[in-house]
Amino acid sequence: MIPKISTLGGYLHEYQKSVANPIGFWSNIAETFHWRKKWDEVLNWDFNKAEIEWFKGGKLNITENIFERNLFLRYEQIALIWEPNDPNEKAKTYTYNQLFTEVKKFANVLKNHDVKKGDRVAIYMPMIPELTIAMLACARIGAIHSIVFAGFSANALSERIIDAEAKILITADGGFRGSKSFDLKSIADEALERCPSIKSNIVVKRTGKDILWHKEIDFWWHDEMEKVDDIALAITMDAEDPLFILYTSGSTGKPKGVVHTIGGYMVYAAYTFRNVFQYSDGDIFFCAADIGWITGHSYIVYGPLLEGATTLMFEGIPTFPNAGRYWKIIEKYQVNQFYTSPTAIRSLIAMGQNWVENLNLKSLKVLGTVGEPINEEAWHWYHDHVGNNKCPIVDTWWQTETGGIMISPLAGIIPTKPAFATLPLPGIQPMILDNEGKKLNANSVEGNLCIKYPWPGIARTHWHDHERFKESYFSQFPGYYFTGDGVKRDEDGYYRILGRMDDVINVSGHRLGTAEIENAINEHPLVSESAVVGYSHPIKGQGIYAYVVCTEIPKKDEGMELKNSLRIGVSKMISAIAKPDIIQFTTGLPKTRSGKIMRRILRKIAENSEDYGDITTLTNPEIVKELIERHKKLLEDTL
Ligand code: WTA
């Protein structure tokens, strides 16, 4: 198991060590795992070429590190608790051995469907145990999973399947979310019309609703599981073989397939899990994210299970059957560490304190947040009402591309400050650069957050597009990994994340590219152009504001209709989470002489700011006044 840092002095010492000798530091941690063959070289890197390799030549299987390595001690320990959407449905638990059996059986199902090492498996599932089983079964046989969040549309799913050339899809008839159920199979069917690479579609029965069945490619999960035994040896993999692809939004174009490789990701997910949350044997860990995002990959599945933890997976939403659901779950299972998003906290604050009071949450030791900045009010509410003033809050900053947590307090060890992610984890060397690339070494500075040295969990490439990978993170500030985030370092050297510096917006902790949303809006025949920006939203962190150019501004009723159809269009092209909150129709957008949209001005208008900066360089400065007037009118209309 990974050694736990237990004091502030210990942290400072480890941090020093990790910077003075990163190779020695990480190889010591990697030694705690089971390698079929040890690596030849700990690290090989060149940020200018965007090339990074960790533990090269090492041979292993990550599931052997989850199961065989842990079984001796944890055969009968609960590995996974599954809490269903409906509290009246029976929860499920799997011991390490039971989960292992399911994983091996499903690995054999994959083999029966001709899935081989290196093949891609697309997974489009609700939060049910089969999702965890499917991903680990892929890892068992060396297939690369590509999980697509179940809220994505048929179009988004097909784009991801096509890009990864996935061989099979694993889905479900549907899922439950609060008082509603939703279909997945019908969406998958629509997506698969465009995906010739898919040879089989394995379907879990969850809702039991009627679905269309295509017998050439559709197979029930339960039928396939009947046909196999539970003997499946782990395939030997190279440390640098891909473990998974996870698509995420960037500032331009289509979502990018971030690739994580086995050895480095394993070491980093486990190290950060153990240390940030200070997990101890016997604790119950509850991460309320969805496995469709990186947080679920690293802190529901891989990190906890590698470390022999008991991890809790929840199918539902925080407000069903009422706004006390999270707290009820914590009470029911005596959860020790709880990890969620600031948006979830803000939405629960809005429902009132009663839901959290009168419950016994004494088991809680650590509270965590992830995905977006947490405002001070939400921080204090979480600290006072959920944590009863005694649980440290770990505000964890990281990204899909970083594989695991990068800047965060270690619970109970690094003193916290509301809204600050505090200090870098050992092995992480943040740098703040100004826009010209000058290093800002002092404290009390603000700028672009970069990382100057590799860590094992860093993504290695974009699936089949290394150039884009290089361009996305290593071109703005040569020699550094650029995160896309702005950051402030205060007088104590503490880091506070300020938000994205690029055209990515963060809505309820979901990362969305403005270009993707614009492309979806521009599909509409009445739209000639659009620009999407984020604006501060009291619950979601950021809301989506779309400026839509039409040759003629629609009249009131037509405008309402057009807004509806644009929102439906965005849901169909991407997902309901990408629907604009505010749509302003306009006849033009502020542009520079080279034809570039001045988004800065659009952001200011959306934020009700009066300071638009210099607009003299615009070809059409008169449009700004129009946009402001229409914005004010929109606000009046919504009041
Ligand atoms: C933002 C989620 C402030 C940030 C794990 C980052 C945060 C993006 C925090 C990555 C935090 C994540 N405070 N902002 N604690 N954590 N972010 O890839 O802008 O979905 O770049 O990974 O979320 O989002 P992603």
C-alpha cells in the first residue's frame, strides 16, 4: 500500500524530496505495486515534443493490482457498495472476491466477442455496478475503454465511437434519474447507424422498458454472462499501453480523446487517493461524481480499488426523493470521506438546512470538492452544516488530462483556506507565467497556471492526434504544460484557481467548449453566426450565454420558437447540459479588422459589467451599444 503522509512536516519533507529527486520519489511509490517485470527507465520526457513516458519497459496489469494483490487481505471485504436511485430498491454490495468474479466473467464475454488487447470498447451506461465491472474487464484483457457520459446525445456518442473506432458498445436499456427514467438503448441505436466499426452491442437490463432489438448485433448482458466461466488471467501489459480514452472539450473543434496509460495513471490515481483523502483501512469512501467523467474514473473506481478501499457508487441525484439524499446515504453507510462538486453543494444550500440537520453524520472525517471553483459561502456551509466544523475540506484542483488531483490540501494536514486549492501535491511543480511567458516567481501574483515537470498521471496524447495534443498544452508556453486555467498565488504561497483562460466554460462542473455549442447553434438555417460565452451563475458556477446572429431579428413569438428549437438542437448535437441559458438575437458581433470575434466584450456584457475596455479597434464599434441594450431588455423581460 502507498505510504500516507501524516504531518505538515512530513508533507514539506516529501515535497522537497519529490522536487530534488523526482525519479527516486516516484519509483519508490511505484514499488508498492505488483509489476510482472520492473521498468527499465522511470521517466523519459520532452515537453517540447509533448512526449512523456513513465516506467518504460515495466510489465503489469492494473486489475492484478486491484484484485490479486488485494485479495489475500480483503477477500471478504466490501469493495463496492451500490446505492440505487430509488431508496426503496435494494442496494448491492460486492466483496473484492465477488467483484473479481464478475470482472473475470465479463472479460470472458468480451473475449467471446472477439475483443483483443488494444481494441477500443465504448461504454455508454447509467451508474450501475455493471459499468465498473465493464471497465475493469476491459483492463483485464488489455482493451481500451472509452466511457461516454450517459447524458450525451446520439450524435456525441457516435462522434466518440467513430473517432476511437470502437469495436463493441456496452450500454443499458436505460437508467433512472430522480423520479424519471431515461432511455439509452434507443439513443445508442441511433448512434450506431453511423458506426460501422461496432460489431456487438451488449445491453444491461436496467429499466425493463420495451426496446427495439437488432439480433445481429444486440446481446443481453445477462445472457452473455451465463455462457462464460470465471477464469480469466490478466493479460500482461506494458506500462505505457493505453488504459483508457476519455473525451473532453477543448477551446476549439471537436472533443479530444485524452489518452491515459496504465503504469503512470495507476501510480498517480492511487497515490493521490490515499494522501489527499487520508484514507484508512475500513473507511467508506463516497465520491458522488459520475463515472462518465474523470473524477469517477480516478476516485470511484481506480484509486480506491487499487488501495483496497470500500468505494460507494450512487446511481441517483442529490435531490431525490428529497434534498437530504446525500446525507441519508452518508448516515446509512457511515461514510467517512465524501467528495462532490460545488454546484451540488450550492443547489442543496438553496433547498435549506433542514435536510442536513438531525441526521447523524458523525462518521464523516473528510469532505472534498472538485470540478470548479468553490465560493466562500458554499465552502462555509459545507464546513459548518455537513462537516459540523470538524472535517477538513479538500478543494481539489485537477483536470481530465492530469489523471489525478494536482493542487489540494492533504486532509487534516495542510491548513485550509476557503476557496483555495492550497498547495501542490508532492511531485507537482506549478509555475505561474504572465501572458508573455515570463515566470512570476514571487507570492501575491496572478497569471497562467503551468506545470514545469511531468508527473506519472499526465495524459500522453490525444487518440490518433498527437499534434493536437502538443498544440493544446505545450505550444502556448514552450517547455511547460499549460493547464488553460488562471490562478492566483497569495502571500502565503497558497493557490486559488480563477477559472479558464480559454474558450472552455465550466457549467455545473461540466467542461464545455464554446466552439462546440456554437457549431450546434449554427446548424440552424436561420442562424448565420453565433458566439457563446460563460457568465456567473449563482448555482451552476457558470451559465451559457449565446449571441446569435440572424439577418432579421425575430419578433417576440417567433423568437421564443427559435430559442426553443436552438436549445433542442444543442441537446441533440451535444447534450442537455450544453443548452444555452440566455440567448440574445443580434444582427452582428463585435469583430476586429482581421475578422476575429471580440469575446472579451461579449463576456463583459453578459456579466453586466460597464467596463468594455478599448473598442476602437473594432470594425463595427456601434454593435456594442446595441448588444448592451438588448441585453438589458432581456434581463428586464426575465424579471
Ligand atoms: C476546473 C475535472 C477550480 C478547472 C477534475 C479545470 C477547478 C477544469 C477545480 C477541468 C477546483 C477543476 N477549483 N476549478 N478545485 N477542479 N476545476 O477536465 O477549470 O472535467 O481546468 O476535470 O475544471 O475539468 P475536467
